[in-house]
Amino acid sequence: MLDTSAIHRTIARARRRLKLQSALEWATLMSIASSASATAAVVSARLGLLESATAVALIVFGASLIAIGAIAGYLRPFSPNQVATRIDRCSGLADRLGTAIAFEKLLASKTELDAQTEAMMRLAMVDATRMVGKAKVKEASPFRRPKDGKAAVGFALIAALVCGISLSHEPEEPVLSSTDPGRGLRGSIVVAKGHRLLAPSGAADTTVFFGSGEKAVAAKIRSITATQIEFEVPEGAPIGVTTVTVRSGMHKTNALPFEVLAPGDPRAIPEDHIVLEDDDLDFAKDLVAELKETAKANEDLALEELAKEIESLIDQAEEGKVTKQQLLEALTKAEEKYMEGSEESVEEALSDLKEAGKELKKDKLTTELGKALEAGDLDKAKEEMEKLAQKLDDNQLSEKDQAQVGKAMEKAADKMQKAEDKRQEQMDKRVAKQEDSVRKLEKQRDESKDEKEREEMVRRLEKEKRELKRLQRQKEEQEKETSKRE
């Protein structure tokens, strides 16, 4: 084989130059996105729309885009034939290099060629090797100014200018723009909006005050972001017109007027307040009672706290301190938690049943009963228990076996009854919840004054009624199965 290493070295040198130029082009293009990202991050942080850490992360991400672009550009494929063609055209070599590497590849593939054709190929390769010194690599793979260079410089200058201006100024004072509502009872919830409300050091260094000077009273903050704070009117807030201010770190916002209403003031009742009817009140209180029972039985502190919160909201709703939406959301959350606890109880009972089944399987006398319990097949378990009872009645077992089987049957019966009770309890809760959902929709339908809204309520009501019928049928079937096993 002829020595074509000089041709390959020339092509490799041109290929590296082309890859470097491609990397420069891509890095320049991505630098535009990087500058835009840095500018947006700095401006957003300056306006209080982003936390400092998030802004820094965006800037770092933007900078990484340049490196990613450079790597992607360098990895762009340039085949030897493509590079050789570029060199041939720029050097006036009449396709000698491209032809030579093509012939070399063909000869290396052991393709059968006649002697004359092979000789002509070798002569062409010798000619290319002889002429490779005239290859103009730099002209074939020139380093040029990136085509997006001007745009990249422009964006970089704008980013530098914006960042310079932002960094050169002292941090702006936090601004309080509104409170919603602008009046309320002690203990009522208020949402304040503005800019830079969250202290740089965090929520612990942010305080809402009612009043000013030594008589200022701090409010309990429920949630906070850079642009919004939700808080409660403190019990110590003075009745009448006062002011609300926010201290954010070392800075304080402007003061906004706020009127603290006296108990019984009719203005304290919001427009969308809820008037609890007797059945609504009974349902809410029953739900709280059931939540407390479930929390006590399962030693669930979180559920117990939720029950207390709902109980407090009911009291506030009766006084007009909370809106209908707030109470409904809280009741929905409570129902979901309640049902979740019910499902967990059923799973726990079935798990106990399976564990009992595993133990009973180990004994030859109760193997089949154990298998049925482990599989959760209560009908099969009842059948096996009847067989064991018959053996006991017919004195087919020794006194020792009789005592052992009697004890096993008593344990199995207890586990089965617990599992059945939990399943029935869960089904009762699901039906009760669905009945309540239907009742509420019927009430909303009757109270609706908008025709379209009423039609939508009718559609939803029909759907909920179908689901209620399905659950009721399922409950009846479950009760029939239980009766059969008894």
C-alpha cells in the first residue's frame, strides 16, 4: 500500500481548523442567549421578582450555554472527503486529494478490480502524494470573524450596561402597594402586595406592623414572597383607622391605611360570606367529630390539628370572618384527609389478615385457611373455617389439635371481622360523601340565577347521582356478601 500519511495529515490539520471555527461560531451565537439571560436575571432581581440565589443560578446557566455551544460546534462532523474537496478547490489540485482517499478506501476494501484499473488508481494516489505539498490548508479552512459577532458584542454591551447600572445603585426600599381587604376584624386574614417585601436574609427578618412607634403591634405572617404577604390582623391592633407597614431587613416600606373593625360591625362581613344553614352546620360539625375520632384511634396528630382548624373556621364562618370559598376549601381538604385515613385503615386490616394467614399456613391443620386469609379471600376462609368446625364437632382431632385449631379459628375470625368492619366503614364514608356532594349541587342548582351555570350544574348533578347509585349498589352487594359469610 502506498504511503498516503502526508495526505491524511494535511486533511486532519484542515479539519481541526474547521472544527475550531465551528466552535467559535456556535459559542458566539450562544453568547447572545447568555447575555440575554444575565440581563433578565439582574433586572428581575433588581425589581424583586426573583430571589438573589435564583438570579445567580440563571447567570451561571447562561454562562454555561457558551461552553455548551462551543462543544457542540467542535463536535460538528467534517468527513475526510468533505475536507479534501475543500482543499482541492482552494489549492487548484483538481480533486487529487479527494480522489486519492476515495481510491485508498476502495483498494483497502479488497474489491476485485482488473489490473489496469488498479494501476491507474495507484498512479492517481502517487500523483496526489506528490502534489500534497501545494495544498493551501489555511485558505481551505480560514479563521473568520463569526457571522453573529456584531450581535453578540451588542448584546454583551447591553448586558454589561444594565448590570453595571443595577450594581452601582443602592438597593431600593421595599414598597407596599395594597392590602386586600382594606379593613377587617382582629384575627381576619389580609393579603398585602408590593415589591421587595421579603428580606434578603429570609422570612425570619420580615415583619408586618399595625400602627407606628412604640404602640406598633406585629402581625402573624402566614406566607410570604418578594411580592406578597399573607398575614392576620393581630389581637392587639387598635380599633379604628391605623396603618400597616412592612419591615424588610433594615428597610421599611411606606405605610398604608387600614381600619380595624370592632366586633359586630356589619362591615366586617365580606360580600361572599357564607350563611350556614342548620344542615350545613350539622354536616361540618359531624365531619369534625369524625375527624377527631379517627385522629384519636390512629394517633394522627396532623389530622387532629386539621380538625381543630376546621372547628375554628366554622366558628369564624358563623361570625362572618371567613369567606365561603375559604371554608369550602378547608372542608374539602378535611374530607380528603378523612377518606385517606379510612383507606389506610382498610389496608392495615387487610395487611393484618395476610400476616395471620402466613402464620396459619405453617401448621398442617390450618394450611388451607392460612392460604385463603393470605390471599384476602374471605369467602374461601369462611369455607375452610366451617370444615375445621365440622372436624371439631365430629371429634376427628386430638385434644391437643382441638385446642390448637380452636385458638387459630378464634384468631382468624377476629381478623376477618376487623377487615370486614373496616371495609364497611370505608364504604359508608364514600356513600355519605357522595350524598353530601349531590345535596350541595342540588342547592347550587336551585340558587343559580344564570341559565348557563344552571345547565352546567344539572349536568354535574346527573353525573354525581349516577356515581351515588353505583356506590349504593356496591354497598348493597358488599352487605349481601357479608350476610352470606355470616
